Amino acid sequence: MSEEATTLGDPPAAPIAPLRPIEIVPISHQGQDLLLLRDPSGVAGEPLIVSPASLELLRYCDGRHTVRDIQLAAARASGRILPSDQVCAFFAKLEEKHFLASPAFDQHRETLAREYAAWSARPAQFAGTAYSADQAILLRELDALYAGTAAGLPTHPLVDWPGGLAVPHIDPSRGAAVYAAGYARLWGARPNGIVILGVSHAGGEQPFILTSKDFATPLGIAPTDRTLIEALAGALSFDPLAEQDLHRWEHSIEFQVVFLQHALSAGARPPSALPPCLPVLCTFSWEDLLAPPPSRRAQIEEFLTMLRAQLAARGGRWLIVAGVDLAHVGKRFGDREPLTSAFLENVARADRASLDHLAAGDGDGFVRDLAEQRNARRVCGLPALYALNALLPGTRGEVLGYEQSVDERLDSAVGFGALALWNRSDRVGPAGSDGA
């Protein structure tokens, strides 16, 4: 083996840059079993299809192994040595696709950040894919989501509406009934302003990431509350705008903007304008919430305390919406256990328990349960749900629905629900209900 290795030339001595957080999805293409590598944040752009044998190379892509290290490790696993030019070509393709945390990726991010800074508004990234880019068609699509539920499309604006709402951020077509169950409670609402809490699937250095850009959708422009953003940014110990270009690819807020434009307009054609919005991407984990000081927990509480104070100082009725999904389970997400009906029911029971904690105003219990399980269900909405609960202390909640979207082809499932939180100053629930 060593004699053969001497014929491979002189591979680079520097370690290969580590792999960025990506999804590895098994697929079948033209009768072949392959792997689809994709960046869930959207930063990298196009996906890459590779052979299953590439996993042996990817497992050593941690920033500590050189090409020769990887050759030898692959040889021990397979019994054969891969030529260095083949290994180098594979990692060059990963670099080209921006899947490696390398200086080239940092340069790519800087370029994209400059592009984002030059935009007058954040464009709708998912119009034409997740929902129609045509206003008239989109309005009909949204009407149809409500028509497909037991309650149907609301017929008139509501007098009473909750101060807080948790709704999915899964594709609207997959979460249609739960989206509609949540946003039906906001039909025709007229808040003074809206805080939209999303989840940064790309992560982030700061626990909360704001953006000063308005949001453009096929239903119009949703204005961002720049005065509130400036007040927060000027008072915090960290810069919540430093990574604002991460809003560029994130769907968890964009989907809520579209649903808010539709629901708050109560059927108006064209839709009426939204009040000023504060888009907030949340990036922290349960570990951050339980870590001793000094930690990100101090920044988390600083932001939430400051935002509560700012909203109180502005007065009026504010609406806080969290775009969140719950469990992510199955082989696509790293589980080995098959998606049996019993397994999925256990997941659903745990997801509902999380919603019940939040409905009871028990944010600590919500975090504690997930921490005890080390968030084994991969509840991606954890930070936004924690923030929603913290921003609305003393509320009573009402679970409006729960479903799972199961993808048998990828052997995976995602859980999602809707939750309304009612302020003490509001009626306890919608007309004819006690909100329990």
C-alpha cells in the first residue's frame, strides 16, 4: 500500500477546510442510489449530487485532515487508495459549491452581504416556488387554504384577536390547515405594530438578527420599523444588524409576512398595507439558555428585556408572531429508528407537550423538557418559541392545531402546530370561547 502511495504525487500538506452545516439527503436518480448535498440556509446556492462512497471522504472533512490523511483513512475503510487528484477534485467541487468553511466562502458571504446592503427592500425569495408570484393567483391560493378547513374562510374582521401567535414555517402547501387555523384568529386585526420572530436556519454569531430592509412580496411591501430597530441597536451590547444579510435566504419570516398581508386585509383586494414590522431571526439553542455566565444567555435576556421595554414605551396593541416548526425526525435528520406509527405518535405526544407548556406560560418547562432530551426531536423553533413566551408574560394560550408532514421517500417527518396567546387586557379568547 505504501509503495503505491508514493506514486500519487505530492498532495497538499494543508488540512482541507471543514464542511459547513449541510443536509445529506439520499435520493434515487436514473436507477442509482445517490446523495444530494444541500445547504439548508440557502447561502451556498445550488445542491450537489455525489455517490454514497463520498461519505467516507466527508466524514474527515473537519479542518484537521490533509488530502493524504483522507486518502489513508479511506484506504483503511475500503482497502484501496484513491488517487490524490480524484480526492482533490472532489474537495474542489465542494469549494466551488461553497460547502466548505474556507476563506473562499468568507469572500462569497462578503459579496452577498454587499449585494443585500444595496437593495432597497428584501425581495420575495420563495415567490414562484413555495407560493405563486402572481398577486391574484396567490390571493386565490391563500383563500383556498382557509376554505379547506372546517371553519372555512372567515366572513368578517374579528373584534378580538390574540397578542401572540405561533404558526408553522413549513411549506404553505404542507402546513395549509395549521397555517389557516392560526391566521384565522388574526382576520382583520389592526395592531399598531408587528414583531415577527423567525428561525435562522443558517445559524449566526448573535442570538438575534434584525434587518432594516422592508419585505417585498407579491402582495405588496411590508414596512420595517426602522425607528424601533435603531433604538434596539443603540441600546444593546451587541450589534443585531451585523449579520442582517442572513434574512436574504430565510423563509421562516417571509412566509409569515405573506400570511399576515392576507389575513389582516380580511379579504380586501388589493391587500391593505401592514403596520410597521420588526423582523427578528433567532439563533440560540437550549444549551445557550442553560449555560452559566458569561454566555449568550445574558445577550438573550438583554435583547428580550430591551424589546419588551421598547414595545411598552410605544404603547398601543402589538402583535407578536413566531414562525416555527417542531420535531424533525427520521433518517434524513439522522435518526436510525424507522418512522412507524408508534414512533410518530410518540413524537406527536412530545410536540403537543411542548405546546402545552407554552400555552400555560411555562417557558422554563418548555426548555427544560427539550434539554432533558438534548432536543433529540430537533425542534428548530425552540429559540423563537422561547422569545414569544418571554415577550408575552402572563398570557393564556390556546393550541389551535397540530399536524405532521411525513415524507416516506426521504423517511422523514416534520411536526408543526399553531398556538394563540391571549393578553390579560384582551378578551380571554375569540367570541364564544373561553380560550382554554
